[in-house]
Amino acid sequence: MQTPATHMPESVVIVLFGATGDLAGRMVLPALVEVHERGLMPDRWRLIGCAAEDLDDETFRDRVEAALARGGHRLPEDWTELRSRVRYVGGTFSAAEPGDLPAVLAAAREELRQQSGAEPLVLHFLAVPPAAFAPITRGLGAHDLTDGARVVYEKPYGTSLESFEELDALVKEVLHEEQVFRIDHFLGKEAVQTIYVLRFANQLFGSEWSRASVDQVQIDVPEDLDVANRAAFYEATGAALDMLVTHLFQVAGQVAMEPPADLRDPASVIAAREAVLRAFHPLDPEEDVVLGQFEGYTDIEGVPEDSTQDTYVAARLWIDTERWRGVPFLLRTGKRMAVKDQRITLVLKPPFGPLAAELKEPNRIEICFSGEGEVVLGITVKTPGPDLAYSSGRAVLDLDDVPGGEALSPYASLISDAIIGDRSLFTTAEGLRAAFTAYLPLQGPDRPAPLPYAPGSWGPEEARRLAAPYRWCLGQ
């Protein structure tokens, strides 16, 4: 969303590091085409793919076509012309080995400068493993490739408080904070962004969005996928580090933040989200965390027989603000679970008086943020018939049915924002520091041992206690 604090540049050169990798093929390249087709890219743009493989421009262009086809994306109508905008640079890029990137980038910038009469924006997108962040960052600084540039870093931006601080100190030696865009693609999901409008433009929801009406908040992201094709990554990371301290903490921040001073001002939105992240209590590993490992995980090739890595985590997070003090935020995710879903649920307090004892289910406000998203109200209604009895009903609004627009995919939304300079949906150093601080006890000696759970289940039974006196709204 373009605001007075942001603007569309005359032209842009996108430098995609890791251009032949899985993430680029599945997410980034289709998103770039989507941004172009939606009219959210400057008319004049170039793409420079960078990776270790030795390819020429035409071969890489064919790779881009193949990546789009694999994902079921059709080629844009103007693809023949767009192909000519794509370049490729192979080999290692670092402070010691710049390769051909500086020359190719300089040529692309000059070409666009001649066309528009203005200096193009350069957007470096690091779709690479975290170990490559530091050498690429040093290379950008050593070869003067940061002037007029923004840099998008994939997650995880650090794997602990200590490694985050080391990486961020290096990044800030080379870049100004306003040049840094740290991606968490959950923040780019249309339904997660809907939280703002749902709260601040609807009195029905805004008046209930606090401890006065809410007994607990559940943020639930079960996955039915296996980890067989990502065993090395998962064995080094696990569910808690991969999902909890990143995606789930950030979504909790979206839910719990105070109203920004100006919803259209990125700085106001960032300040509100950072403030609530700083109010996260450090996790209590013994009382508030249950880890799990699905049965058969250690049979996967590349996983040690004695692995204690977690493939499941459920955590009870406390937020020390006036709005949320005493309300548990229940966060859950895991592999090989019963279903795949992504859902935020506000469990509302029961009504006063004897009616509360007759209700079978608490009233709920739900936001599903998978796919196009939906908003669900779980309400109490009269059971049809002559007697006064109560039933639970659901009113569902599919966000795909809302007239007047078409949702962007998360990566397209975030790339569009990076191009215009809107950082409101990106994580900040302060916010990540607060998240890693809250997560720190789970990386210490008190980390609980993961409990076994059956594939296709809802995880270890022990996690039920975290939701008491209610239950997990999904599945249990």
C-alpha cells in the first residue's frame, strides 16, 4: 500500500541471490511475475539472478520459465519481452570474489538511467541459506553495491540471541536500518493483515479485543507434511526455532499490539508491534512449553538414531501489557499432524450467570490465515424447537468473497512493499531482539525433552494442559 511515506521508484534492478535454489523457484520468481502483472512493479525493471552454477542468460531464462511451470503459474502475456530483462551471474560472490556482478549491475543501472533519467532503485534479495548472509553482506559493502539499494534478508535472521546480535552488527556496518528488510512471510499473508482492519474499523471486534472479554488466544499452525526432504535443515533447526520464535511470535505481536498512532504510517505500525514484542515474558520451559517428536522421525535418512530434535512445539506465552495481562497466548505448530491449518482464535469469556453452565462451547473470534483466509464467529444460538436450549453456530466470511479486489500472495505483497519502501510488514532489529530474548530460556539447559506422538495425531497429550480450562480449538 503506497502512502505519503513511500513512493514507487522510476525503475528497479532486482538482484536475486540464490536464484537457482528451491526458495527462488517456488516463491520469489513467481512473486516477481505476480507483482509485474498486478501493475505494482515500475514499468522499467531488470532481474539479475546470482547463484554458484555456471549458466548463461538464456539458460537461466529457461530456468525461470520452468520454475513458473512447476508451480502451475502461467507465463505473462508479455513474457517474450520480459525475458530480455533477465540477466544471470554465476560463481561465488563475496568481499574477496566479486565475480561479474558489479559490472553486470552497473550496466543494468546505466541502461535504466538512460531510459528514465533517474537513478534506479537496487533491491538485493538474499534467497540463500543463513550461512551466506554474512559473506554476501560483506561483499555488498566491499564492492560499493549498497548506494541507493535495499536488501531483503530471508529468515532465519539469526538462530539465537547471540547469533542475531552478531549478524545484525555486521549488517549495520554496511547498511542503514531503513535499507534492511527482514522477511517473515506470515506477516505478508492477507488474513494476518486483516487483523488491523478487523480490530480498528469494527467496534464489534475492537471493543472485545482485550482481557476484559478474552480468556485466551490460540495461534495454531499444524502441518501434515513430513520432513524427509528437509532432514538436514530440520535436524539443525527443529519446530520451535523454525516456527515459534519467527512466525508465531510475529503473528502474536500483530494480534496483541496497541492501535498505531497512524495505521497508514509504516513507522507507527512498526513502533506498535515492537512495543508489544518487548512485553513478551521469557518462556518458562518447565511450565509453559511442550516439545514433541513424531514417531519414525529418527528412521529418516540423515537423522541420528538418538536425535532429540523437536518436530512439534506448544507454548504458553504471557504478555505484560495492560490490555493482555493474565491472558495466555497459546502457540502450537508441528510436522506430521492431523491436518494442515493456520488459525488465530480468540476464546471469549463466558456470559455471567447460570447461562454459562449450559453453554457447550465458548464464543470465539477466528481468523484463518491459510489460502485466501476467512473470518469466523463462533456464537451461541437457540436450538430450533419448542424448548429453550442452546447450540453453537458459526458465521463464516470468506475473504475471497469480499468484493473490490484480489489478494496478493505473501511474497508478492512483501516484494511490492520493499520496492516502495514500506517496512511495516517486515521484522525489525528491535522486534527480533525482543523475540529472541523471550525465546532464550528454551535454548538453555532447562529445555524439555520432546515427547513422542503418533503421525496423524494432534501431538503429545501433555499439551492439553496448556489450554486448560478450555481445549485446543483445532482437533482436541
